[in-house]
Amino acid sequence: MWKYPGVPITLVYLFGHVQAQNSTSNPLEGWQFDDASRSSWDILWTCLTTIFACTWAALHFQLPVYVKGSARAWGKFTAWIYTLIAPEIMVIYVAVDFHSARDAAAHCNRAFRATMDEAKTQETRSTQGQLLTSGVKADGREDDREWTTTHGFCIRMGGFQLRTKDGWLYTISVENIIPLIEAGVIQPGDLDEEEIKDHSKADAVAKLLAILQSVWVTINILARAALQLPICPLEISTVAYVLCAFFTYALWWCKPKDMKTPITLHIPYNRNSEEISSWVHEILDARSHCWRHPTEQTVDREPKEASDPKESLFRRSRHKLWSDQARDGMIGRLSPLDEALLTICAAIGLQAFSAIHVAAWNFVFPTLAERWAWRVISLIALIIPWISFWMAVVPLFLAWCVRKYRLHVPWLESYIDPESRRTLLEGVIFEGVFFVYYFARVGTIILMMISLRALPAGSFIGIDWLSTIPHI
């Protein structure tokens, strides 16, 4: 079940230390200043800077490049708050984002190869200056470069656009790029990986510093456990953030960060030019909301149908996680079976995150009520993901087996098809579980912060050799 055996070993080690940590013999001390070998400020600063590096610094915001100003800043802030409250949920989204980006790049490469092969078998050539109907450029040269996952990320975040002669911009997405490749509008060399990196604000050095800080904190916690020194709840929670950040950095390492300016492919025609083939016109007009003009105040967006607010909330909370836009024909859309398998992996990931907090079962808290509150909340967070698993994934998997790859469960219609109306059971399973888990996470954050007001005396004993390792 565990892909990384070091994770459960670490949890067992920490849990064993926790069981040995006495709860009555350690006297509690209030806020300690710099006169101690390790002050309360040292604990708070180290943990908060690490959590910040594991949340804000690790995020590569999935905002369209045309979103500017306060809307972009607010989007970043809200995404960070979500990650701060439930970083394990963000890891699930990151995994799906990585899968979709890699899938998009693979589809594009297959389309490029198919277009090239067709051009080789057919000796048709377009005249110079016209849009191509094959995968060969006007000068007859072939471009056999393949796109990488970085290209897939760029397409998913709206970082590639067409610009017509009269200034119109057309955002390319996973929903329209394949037809444009097949029409010869887009060639492999039109989107260069180095150019994507130039537009990205990602800094490999900053990522490495964040990782080193996270590693230092983890070593510090393990060393304190080995020396039988008390560990405070904030520190054990920081380890959980580090675990999530490890997977986030790994999966998003090659993703462009904060692209504010899209990469533009210029085409020498006006938007409504008759020189553009009717085939290309049909492709572009099929998603007319992708058109925008820099001089216009408003931007046309795809019309949204009026729906029940609760219906919209459910669709966002369930299907938004797996695919940004769950529609037929989208490259990145996952099959129901893939969603079921991902839900299993998600449940395991959520348990790994929650198990770290359960490891603080016998930690010393300022009051007995806070200790029991921590225990109850940690158990809720540990158990609650499996409710969705047993009530949703298992029936889907059985239906898939019995009906020979045909998924149909009457009481889970919206789970299978995002366009279907939700059932009462779906609302209870997904929305109810989500809100319970959300409040459990908020409770954990509150408890770990207020516990700093009174810690065991041993919490302020530092480990000398750790100070020789560079850290923040």
C-alpha cells in the first residue's frame, strides 16, 4: 500500500517516541525569550518559515495569464489559504495536474506525428504565406521536436495564444489545441521550452533553499525524538506540511510559475480574413469565448448555465479536483475508473498526513481538554476519508467489474457524470465529509498554535550540532 516505505517507518518511530514521552513529570513553562537555549520565538519562527516555504513558496498558481491586478492577487491569497488549511488536498490536485499536463503533451505529440505522417504520404503543399493543412512548414522542413510535460503545464494554464494581424488574441487550451495542430496552425517549434522557462518566475535556487529548510526541520524533529526531548504540536504539524511539500515540489518542479505574459504565436491574417481556411475558422469559432482584444475592457467568456447553487457547489467540490473542466473531448479529463483509483490514492495520502498528527497522541498540552480535543480531531481526520472510499469508490469499482467496464450506479449519478444532477447520498458523502474534514483541520491549526503558551521545559533545550547546519 505504501509507495514510500520510509514514511510509515518514520511515523512508527515518532509514535513510539510519543508513547514514551511522559505527560506529568515534565513541568510546563510559559513563553520563553532569548535567554533560553531555544526560545519560544525560535520554535515559532522555524516552524512558520518552514510552513510558508511548504505552502506559498511551493505553489504554482493555476491562474490564467490574462487575469491581472487585484483579481490575480486575491486568487493567489485564497489558494494559499486553502493550502495552509489542507495541504494534503493540494497534493491531490497537484498529482492530477501533473497527470493532465503529461497527458496533454502526449496527445499533442501524437497529433504532431500523425500530421507529419500524413504530410509524407500526401504530396500536397500549401502555398507560401497560407496556413498549412499538414504538419510541415511552408519551406518544406519538418520539425520532429517533441513537447514535454512543461509544455502541457503551459497549455493548461493558458500560457500560449495566437495573435492576429488586427490585434485579436486567441487563448489556446487543452480543448482546442489538437484541432489546431491537425490544421497545421501550430508546429512543435512554435512553443519552445526555453521560452516557457524565460516567462516563468520559478527560481531553482529558491526551491532548493525551501527543500533544505524542510529537511533541516525534519532532522531536528527526528533528533529530538532520538534524544527523548519533547516535541511540541506545532513541530509535529510542520513535519506533515513538509511531507506534502515534498510531493508538491516533485510533481510541480517543471511547471512554469506565475506566468504573467503568455507566449504569442503571430499569424499574418486578420481575425475574419478570408485567407484563413474554412476549416481553421470552424475550429476557432467553435470556442469563440477564447477570443479577446487588448483594447477591450471586458472579455467574452463561455456562457454559464443557471443552476442550483448547491448543485454548483457539489460539482466544484467533487469534479473540480480531478479535472478543471470535466467535459467531453477534453484531453485532461479522467475516466471514472481513474477517478476511483485516484480517490484510493487520495485516501491513503490523507491518512499519511493525518497519521503524523495522531503521532502526537500523548504529547503534553497546556490542559487535558486540549489533549483530548487533539486526539478526537486527529482521529476524525484519519478516519473520515475512508467514508467516501467505502461508500463511493467500492460500489463504483464493483459496478465496473460486474458490468464489464460499464459504470452505472443509480445513487451515484453525478459522481460518474458531472452533467447529471446529484443525489442525496452524494451530497451527504462528499459535501458532508468535506466540511467535517475542513473543520477538523481548522481545529488542528488552532490547537497547535495555542499550545505554544505552555510547553514542557525540555522543549526549550536545543541540539547544539544542529546549529552548525545552515537553515533559516
